[in-house]
Amino acid sequence: MGCRVEIHLKAGECAEYARPERVKEVINKYSYFVPTPILLNGERINSLNAIWTMNSKDVTKEMHESFFKYDYRVFPSIFATGFDFACYHFKATSEAAEKVGCVAEAVLYDTLQDYLTQSTDTPISLRSVMYIPHHRFTMLEYASQSLNKDCGLSLYARRILIKPNAGELLPNFLHFILGVVDSEDVPLNLSREMLQNNPVLRKIRKILTDKILNFLQNEMVKDPEKYKEFYKQYSMFLKEGVVTEVDHSDKEEIAKLLLFESSSLKSGVLTNLTDYCNRMQEEQKEIYYMFSPSRNLAESSPYYELIRSHNKEVIFLYDPVDEVVFLALNQFQLKSLVGVEKWAENIASKSDGDKMEGRQFRDIDKKELLDWIKETLGSVKVHDITGNHRPSEHPVMLTIKQEMGAARHLLRTGEIKDMEHLVLFQPCLHVNLSHPLIKSLYNMKRTNSSTAELLLSQIYDNALITSGLLKDTSAMVQRLNKLLTELAGNKNFPVWKKTDETYIVSYYSLLLLSNMQNLIDVYMEMPPVTRAYATACILSTLAVQLDFITPFHLYFNWELIIKQYQFWRLVTSFCFFGSFGFSFMFNMIFTYRYCMMLEEGSFRGRRADFVYMFLLEGILMIICGIFVQMVFLGQAFTIMLVYIWSRRNPQVQMNFFGVLSFTAPYLPWVLLLFSLLLGNNVIVDFMGIACGHFYFFLEDVFPYQQHGMRLLVTPGWLKWLCNERTVEPVHEEERPGGFGWGVENE
């Protein structure tokens, strides 16, 4: 006895489902793992076993690797957004790969790092196999993956596919997990719209999340070195989980997986919050942490110096994201997470009045000095001031009532002008009256008050830098140059005694040179044209900021160019973005980002073409600038770069300040609307869009029209000047997988 089902297809578009290749594709995607053999023209299609239904003891690691690399490659949609599986460009050269439509020849880098299985019958029937791939995520890939709501798990019911890349199966921070989940309790008639509200799916999500977190916690104990390798690759996802999860118990479970350096351990040795709590003193009720770009800077901080004298262990945070994570976590195992700056504020307020031996000031002198400091700096910079005689290498220390980490995060993300943050934070200045520099400052106040005020402002800014609350360094640099000039010209100046010179030099070398090598490395990694243009923009603005030149030497003026031969204005008008501030940073970030992505993207290997585009667009903007009387063309040039990139990347999803989501071609218009809301001159945006579209049309549209041709041909002399070598195209058969996708072979 049997059953015969005949399907009659309508003429037209449905006819493609009568093609064997299309039928095979549908079977491979939705019913490849059903136990009943499926034959197509006498050939069996579903020949692979569903390994998640097998006994885990019978499945070898080699079988998992085979399934990971070659057999499980049915749903590529998630990987097209920057999240790579075993690989996604391939040639189907093996029989199994052809059957599943999957990878047979990897050309990228991901391999299987670890796997885990789940098999339960109560409260839900559940079979799953999950994989953790080897992959070192860049920040761009992580951001792309965070915006993507899909995950690497596909949902099956009785081996029938319900939904590929089912984002409902795991929270966002675990979307790097790949694999298959099969449950008989999931109804086959469940619509995709009902998935999020289905109670069975919610239970499965909870079971899988607990399973993965428990697995990672066990791995951290069993094989610390292996876990550290995993942590290097996926720490950003775990930190995202602490911030985004609502339930505090879930936050703590994720936080157990985080690794940090500690003051009680050697540099490079990592620990976790659980081990920290096990080492805590009995009377200690708080977990102390400190943010700093490096361990050396952390250990030279006045806050660490103070807490070290109280024999407290401190967790060092080197990533600004870690501060946000600790603020979101707030508590771990009923112990509060407290920044050392907050702890120092409480301790300093209690002990600043203590009397100690070796005091440098009488009470009357102390009051005179502190009153002068507060009056000179002003009530905004110094809401309160105290003096102490603690032995310390630091002349002053700054504290605020709020958490310092929250204050730094506000400065990084908020639009705060000038000293608004100081009004909000109400800083308290703790002056170390035993420090030689303070003694010299007191003497200088009487003999050279103007220089004393400069030195005091510099000491205060040093304290802001140490606390991470200095918003704008431009004024400090100018003051520092003026101060050093005065000091260098006065041999009898008291602060240049040997004891004080050590402090001054150590402060400035620490603050100005500590991260210089990292900046140089980042700078040299820029593509050459982007590096040259960004350097010209920064140097032009810096020269104006330091009063070497004025904007009047840079702006576009056709009469001065023609009559007085000031040809440099043809270039400098593109390089000045105004004084240092939010507008400058906003424009420089966009300029650097989209110039680099163009040079490394659609212009990769075509440096001469990229320079030619720069020259053509520059000439076009100069012509337009004459008619619209625009004196600085840099912002319009940036909009032009954004426009060309957006038109060449139409499928990229964008997010504007977390409020508006759209595809890349809308980005220039969103920026135009943003300028309109800020009251800026939208002629700048319109000119950038128009010039960008002019190039895009002539280069990317017109040559492919009927009777069209390529008009923008890069001159040979420019290719020679850019030392550009001609690269022969690779034969089609030798090209990476993916060549010719979408072309139907008859």
C-alpha cells in the first residue's frame, strides 16, 4: 500500500519548479534530513545523516568537522552581512557538497573551534548540535553582526526545516553560535510571525542559552588556555550580553565569563570576577575596578596609588567598553562594583584633614594657597577644595560625586560644550601640600603670579587627564608651550630645581608620549591617499589652532589665486574643517572612514584612478564654488566621498545614532536632513551630492547604457606617477568561488 501525490504547476513562472535543479534545491533546503529516502528521477537526494539525532558517543569529532565544513552549508543569508561561517565563497567539487549546495573548497579562514550537543526529552523534546567557529572579529564585523537579527541556528521539527537562521532561538549576544536545533514540540504549521510569541520557542531559547553559558564556564575551568583563545575572538559578544540582558541573574552568569588583569597578579595574567571574590578580604564588601589605556598608566595613577596604600586588589579595565559593562552589571555576587575614583573620593573626604608629620604649610599659609587656587581656577572647575599631607607622587587629585566611569562615558557619547561637564560633575580638588611642586607654586605665586597661574592651570589639566575628564586638549597644548617657553628663559625659576624637574618631565612624557607608538602604527596602516588627505586636513587645522596661520590664508578666493598667484588656496580650501571641536571631529571621522573604504574597496589596486577621481571632483567643486561663493570646500568633498561609496554599496544597512535604519544610498540625504536640523548651510550637502552623482553617472552608469562609453579614462602619466602595475585578470576557472553566481546554466 502506498500514496501517490501529483502536483500540477501553472504555466509561467511556476514552470521553473519542474526543473530537476530547482526541485533538488528545494529538497536540499527543507527536507534533506528526513529519514525516508527521497528519489528524483531515480536518484536519491537525501543521503546524509542528521547527526544531531544520533547518539553523541557515536558522533566523532571528524564527523562534526565534516558537517561543519562541508555538509552544513544550506543557509548563506546570515553570512552575507559580514558574519562568516566555515566559508562562503566556494566551488562545489564533492558529491556531498553538490547535494547540499554547500562549501567543498574553503577560501576563507574559519574552522571549527568547539562544539556542544543538547539532548532532552523533558520539559521539551529537543535535539541540537551547536558549533563555535574560529574567527577573529574586527570591530566592523562585530558592528555588522550586532545589527543583524538572524543567528547561525536553524530550526527543525522532526527533521523538517521550519526556519533558517532563526534569531528567536538565542539572544543577540550568542548569535555567533552555529548549528541545528530540532524539536518535535514545535508545531509544523507555526507561521514565522508567531515564532517570537511561541512559548515553546521561549523555553528552547532558555535551555540553549543556559547550556552554552554552562559549557563555556566549564571550559574556562578545564582548559584555561583554550578558553583564552575563545575569549580573544568573542569577548565583545559576551560584554554585549551583560549590557543588553534585562535579568540581573543572566548578567551575572555572562559576567562569570569575562577576563581581566588584576593588581594582585602579574601583567598578562588574566582572572575573572569569581576568582577575585574568592581572594577578597573578609571585611571587603566591594569589588574595585579602574579604567586605563594600559597597566603602566593605571599603576602611575593617583587613585591607584591611594587604594594600593590600603592593600586593596583592583581589576584593570583597558577597553572603554568594559566601563560600560561594569556600570550595567553594578553588582556581582551581592558585592557592589566600585570604581577606584569613587572609592578615592570617599576616602579622601575623610582623611584630607588629618595631620601628618613633615607638613610644609602653616594653617594660615594653607588657607591662603587653597583660597588662591579656588579663586584662580574658578568655581566651575573647583566646586570644592581640600588640602592634605599624604605622601604622594602626585600634586593634586580630582574627584566627583558621580561614578567616574559614567562621567567618562557621557563625555565620549554626549554632545557637551566647553566646561558644561564640570558644572554637572562639581569636581573636588584634593591638593597634596607635601608635594614639592605645590611648595614651588606657593612661592611662585608671590614672585611671578602670571606664570604661577599658567602652572596652576596646567596642574589642574593634568588632574583632568589622569581622571579622563579633559574634553579639549587644544588650550592645554598652547598653555604648555607658553609655560615651557617662560620656564626655559628663567634659569632661577624655582620649579626647575632638580627635585621638581623630575615631576614635570615625568608628567609630560607620560601624558604626551605613552600612546605615541600606537598612534604611529594606526597612522601607517592607512591607505596612502587617505593618509595624505587626512594628514593635510589635520595639519591645516592644527596650524590655525596654534596661530601659525589664519583661515584667511586658506580659504578659496578666485581673485587672490589669479591676481596674486596664491595657488595653494586650490588645495587648502579642501583641508580646513574649522577649529577643533565636535564639527571638526564629525567631518574628519566621515572623511577618513569613507575615503578609506573607497580606497580599499571599489578602488582597491587602482590608486591612480582614485587620485584621478580626487582631481576631477576637486576641479568640479572649485568651479561650483565660484558660483555659490563657498570659501571652504572640505565638507562638500566629504559628502561627495560618502555619496560615491553609498551608491557603490547599495545593500549595506546603515544606522544613524541608533535612531534611524536605512540602506546606504539614503545616507547622503540623511546627512543633509541632519545639517538642516542643525541650521547648517545645506548648499554644502547639495554640492557634494551633485558632484558625487556627476562622477558616479559618468563612471558607473553611462558606460553601460546603450551607445554609452567610458569618458573618465585615467591618464597614463598618472598611473606612472602612482607606480601602478597592470594586473592580468585571473582565468574564470581559477577565480575564487562565487564567480558567475546568478547566471543560469542551460
